[in-house]
Amino acid sequence: MVKIGVISDSHGNLTNLQDAVCKLDQLGVDAIFHLGDYVRDAKKIHVWFNRTIYSVKGNCDQGSSDGLNYAKISFDNKIVYATHGHLFNVKNDLDALFYEASLKKANVVLFGHTHHKLLEKKNGILLMNPGSLMGGRYSENPSYGIITINNNSVNGELFELS
């Protein structure tokens, strides 16, 4: 079994970032994905979490030479595709992102950018937006997610910081 923590859109809120990372660590995640806005925040995760960290750039990171626009990682024969989402216009619809995930043969797609939580399955692909660690936008509390890959099943769960 593999447990993957998912966070996005920290926008410099290091207090919420630390709280989420500590909770993910307590929940026993094997790795963490930071989905952008800000990549520099993702670099600080190593202070609180000594396992694997993946990060992708968001629209607020485009001037930075750090990070990639997407990551495609295999966990237990399941492919996780991670991107911030702005390059796929996810604020309007998820069609372009879903099409890209299909091309990449992804089982899981992780994205942020909208600051709005989402967890749904479409044609066997699990899509997760963990919401924002910044909070405040769309009247949602700061949030994060966990993806669990166990044998042939892939599941997700969303959490709010309390």
C-alpha cells in the first residue's frame, strides 16, 4: 500500500503548510505532492518531512527556473499525473486535463489552481484537487488530500485543516 499526501496553493502560508505536512506525516504518507503556487514553499517541506517530495510549478511560479510544469510518477503500477492546472484551463472545465491524463495513461490526476476541492472518478481515472492551503477563497477552509493505492484500487480522501 502507498499513501500519497497532496497539497496545493500554499501561496506563502507557511503556518498552514507546516500544519498540513505534520498531519500528513502523522497519517503515514509515503510521499507528498505540492501542486504549485509557490514552488519555494515546497522546498521548505523537507524541514518537516524526510521522505519523498514532488512539486510542480503553478501560474505564480512561471518566472522561476525551479520545478517542472508536470510530473508523471508510477506507484505500485499505477500512474499519477500531477500538474497545477492553469495550462489546462481548469477554471473553465476539466476536459483538456482529462484528455491529457488519458494520453499519459494516468490512473490518478492531481491538480490545483482553482482553490476549490474536487474528488471524482471519470472513466476509471481519479481526479483530485486538494483545494488551497491558503484558505479564504471560495469561503473554503484550508485543505489537503491523500491518495491511497492498495493492490489494484486507487482511492482519495480530502481533509480540512482544523
